[in-house]
Amino acid sequence: MQGLSFIVTVAGMIYHDIKRVADESKLSVKEIMREMKKLKITLNGNKWVVENKIKSVRDVAAKVGFDIPKYLLDKTVST
């Protein structure tokens, strides 16, 4: 039961942080999760890289304070 308690605690902490950001950005948790699950981030050597550059994801990420352009290798952004 300790493993399950740990998972529930971590999930609650993550939800709490997402809910706080959602309230500040005037978006719902569902909207944030729907868009951000489209985000593909990979570790290339020792640098995190955003692989896809979907406009709707960039818009939601900007609203919640996640600066995608600083994580891009290729600074060109598609629409």
C-alpha cells in the first residue's frame, strides 16, 4: 500500500500545480492537458528539445508560462 500512497501523493501534487496555473491563466485543467499532451519533448545529448511546434500548443504553453522557443534547436516555428 505504500507504493500506491506515493503515486496518489505525487499525482495530487502535480494536479495541484496544474490547477494553480489553470486558475491564473483563465484556462481549464482539461484545456491545458488536451493541448500539452500534444507536446513532444526529447533529450538530445544533454539538451531538452521540443520536437513539434503546433501553434495551439505554443499558445497554451505561453498562457501557462512555459517558454517553448528557448527549448528549440531549430528556431523556425511552423504554423
